[in-house]
Amino acid sequence: MKAGRLARSGPTRRERQAATRAALLRSASRLVCKRGMHGASIDLIAAEAGYTKGAFYANFSSKEDLFLSMLDERFAAELERLETSMAGRGEPAEEAREAADSFLGYVNSDPQWPRLYQEFAAYAARSPAFQEQFAARQRALRARMADVFARWASAFDVEPPIPPMDVAAMTFFMADGFLLDRVLDPQLDDRLYGTMVEVFLRGLLEMAREHAAGSTVAAGSAASAGSTR
């Protein structure tokens, strides 16, 4: 049998590097939740993952780089989930609630994530360089969320009464606030979040329809006034 046709005896270099990276990210998640951002040193992250400090630097340039990579992966997954949930194919209120329930299901799949996110935010408040990178990623996510909301409104043939970027910011703030309160009070009912998002988006759609109706009436009045001159 030719060498090129031999069955692979083990993972490739790329697969090994991906496994190392994933192990370091898992280790960092556990340590940040346990010790906080400052307590989760590079030495500890590497050791708990079963690797050397050199393996850490082969994947990340710094501890902050690791944290930002973690944030990038989470935000990308959240955006993909949002695009799927808000496709504009069903009843608006139902889609809004389903999107909220899907978000909490995603968050609940990794109970460490809300605490990690709050640790990142607290660390950003004390580190200007990290804060700049952290805020830039939040703004980029909100911009992509705004695109989703604009397409969603268009699917129902309505013009948002406020800019889509503002809608994205408001929903982002609602999620942040709810998750923070749930960290502080684990008994908080998850259904409240779904209701809050549904009420908010249903209200926006109603505002949009009222604005459209008002514009139609105003246009009709203007046309009527012009015809009498």
C-alpha cells in the first residue's frame, strides 16, 4: 500500500492545536469563575489544562487575548442563534418570545458564561486597554444585531419607529441587566425575560404601525388640501 493511502494514526497538527486551544479556554473559564480575572494567571490556566506556559503562548499572545477570543466565539454563536430565531416567518410576538427563550437556553447550556461575562465587564472597568477592545466587540455585535432587527421588521412590512441600532442597544441592555440580576438572585424566573422582550418588540411593531397610519392620514390630508386650491 502506498504511504499516501495509509490510514491516519493520530490527529493532525492542526487538530492537536485546536484541542490545546479548547482545553485552555475551558481551563480559563473555570479559573476565572473561581478566582476572578486577576487570580486566573497564565501559569494556572496552562497547568490546569495540562499544558505548559509555552503552549499557552503558542495559542494566545496574552491573558487578555484569550479572554477576547472567548468573547468573540460567544458573540458569534449568539448572532447565529439570533438570525435563526428572528427569521420573520411566524407571528411577531411568538418569534420575539422564541428568540428570548432561545437566548436563555443558549446561556443555560453553559452556567459559567453569565459569571464570566460579568468578570470581563468588571475587569474592563479597571483596564482601559481591555475596556477599549471589550467595548469595540460589543458595538460590533450590536451593529450586526441591528441588521437582524431591520430585516425582521422588513419581513413584517413595517418601518421601525426608532433606528435599528437603538433597538439592538436596548435589547442588549435588557439581556445584560437580566443576566446580572440572575447571577445575584438565581431564583429569578426566566419567563420574565421572555415576557419583557415580547412586550418590548410587540410595542415597537405597534408604534411602527401607528406611525405608518399617521403618515398615511397626513399624506391624504395634504393631497386633499392641494386639490381644493
